[in-house]
Amino acid sequence: YQTKLEFALKLGYSEEQVQLVLNKLGTDALINDILGELVKLGNKTETDQTVTNANTSVMREASSIESQRSESPLQEDVTEHGDNLRPIVIDGSNVAMSHGNKEVFSCRGIKLAVDWFLERGHKDVTVFVPAWRKEQSRPDALITDQEILRKLEKEKILVFTPSRRVQGRRVVCYDDRFIVKLAFESDGIIVSNDNYRDLANEKPEWKKFIDERLLMYSFVNDKFMPPDDPLGRHGPSLDNFLRKKPIVPEHKKQPCPYGKKCTYGHKCKYYHPERGNQPQRSVADELRAMSR
């Protein structure tokens, strides 16, 4: 065994390969037979290694292509998503006073709301604030972080509605009218906790628009939080409410809590995704049909 092993090692074969051949041919096998098996084994190992390397290379290329594919649709979706989002018109006074707990005009609240929509991909965001809010803070009209207004104005996000003084008296234009008019003309969303009842009574089309496009919100400390169901639990989700065209189809009905075990059939008032659009008979109706 030792002689055969040394002979194989000198030719460049490993001890494991010799052991494999001897297990196959037996320890009494001739050196020529052992050499022939070693040659076959060596060729097979090289072929397997080549195939393995080729497979590894193919897998790497496939993973590279797959990663490129997974990245490019994502970018396309982001672009399409941005184009599919509605313009946003923010009632700056309402948002600022809400963040300031109705005691302070908090400009930081406006910034939080604007950032929330920009981070979601909205490109068209407009904030209306009365021009007299540029004036210095007074005890009867407290205002904080006033520099934010100037910054948003430079970024062409914030618009000051006109106001002027006539014989010491301030004349202020109605900023709510600017908000509703722009949102209506741009087919956008109004962000406010105001119901705009006076404006809704002016024009029927404005009333319908305010009912369908008003997005209310809450502030939890410094977190801007609009509801997930802006038009109620049977209305669209927040994502589809903010889109021009809904991406995910929505079902107005609540999913049935019994799922496939439901025995009401087409009489069930809940939604059954497993049935699709086809009505399904109840268990009792099925039994009646079978008995007939």
C-alpha cells in the first residue's frame, strides 16, 4: 500500500484519490490499473471543477442582472408614484395653530406637515399664510420659529396672502378662499381641520370638492399624523386618497371574519376575496339544490 501511495503522490495525486481508487479496486490491484483509475478520477474532478466554476459565474451574473432588474423597476415606480400624486394645498394658519395648541402660531408645525408630504414624494406642495404673520410676535398673537416662513417662501412652497393697513387698520384678504380655489383648480388635496362651511355654501362644486378632498390630521408632539381612512372606514386608504389614480384596487366592504367557513353565501354582507366577482351559494342552498 505504501509503495502504491508513494508512486501516486509522485505523480501529483492526493492520498484521498488513491484511497478512493483502492476502495474501488481493492488493495491487491496492480499499479497500472490504479494509475488508469487515477487518470479517470483526475479528469472527472477537473470537469466537475470547471462546471462548478461555470455555474458560480452564471449565478453571479444572474444575481447581478437580477439586482439591476430589482433596482430599475423600483426607480420607475418611484417616478411613476411621484407623477401620480395629487397637489397638496396646506392651510398654514390652521396647521400652525394646531401644533401650537391653539395658543401659539407654531411655524414648526407647518414645516413638519410640508416635510411629511415631500418625503412621500409629492412635488407640488403649497402653503398659504396671511402676510401679517410676517410681523413681530405680540402677546395677543404669539408666533414661534418665524424664520421658517421666510425659508419656505424662498423654496417657493409658502405663499403669503395679501394684507395691508388703511388708516391704521389692517385689511386682510380671506386666505381660506385662496386655499379652496387653488386646490379645486389643481384637482388637489386640502390639508386642514377646518370644514370651510361658508365657502361650501357659496358654490355646489366647492361643497362637493371639500367633502371629497379635505384631509384632516393630528399632531402627536412633533409628529404629523393624517388618518389612514380620510373619508371613513368605507372610503379609500390614505395612499389611494393622495393618488390621482389608485394603484391597488380597494374593496369597500370589510373582509368576512369567517373567511372560507362562512355559510351565508352571496347573502353575506362582508367581502370574500376567495370568491372574486362570482356569487356563491350558501350551504343551505347547496343542500336544497342537491335534494332536488
